[in-house]
Amino acid sequence: MSNSLPKFHPKHMTWLMPLILSCIMSGAISCFNLLLNKGFVDGFFPLWLHTWALSWLVAFPLILIFIPLVRKLLMPFVASPNNSAK
């Protein structure tokens, strides 16, 4: 059985991973906050989709901005693959 799904070039991981992560995180957090603040009210799903969309509009650019900064901050504390065997 061959895998006929199209493949992305590895260079696209720089925006694909933040896209997926921002969707999952903003969706989960907006749902949780909406449940805490309003409860499961009539029209919850459309209201949640609206809050999710607004949350995602903030989350995606923030992730794109902060991933390189966090990576740079963490690099001094992470062993490189070449030096990990020493």
C-alpha cells in the first residue's frame, strides 16, 4: 500500500507547526474560558467559534514571533546532537 498523500517540504514546518498548535491551543483555551464564564448556554457552539477565531488571530502571530525568541533563549541550556555523546 503506497502513501499517496501529498508531502510538504520541510521548510514549511516553520509555519505549519505554529498554525496547528495555535489552532489547538486557542480552541481549547477559548472553550475552557467560555465554559467558565458563561457555562454551556444556548448558542454555545457559534459563540465558541467566534471567540476561537478571535483568539486564533492573536495566538498565531504571537507564536510566530515568540518561537524563535524562546528557541534562542533555550539553546544555551540544550545539548546539541553532536556533543550529547560526550
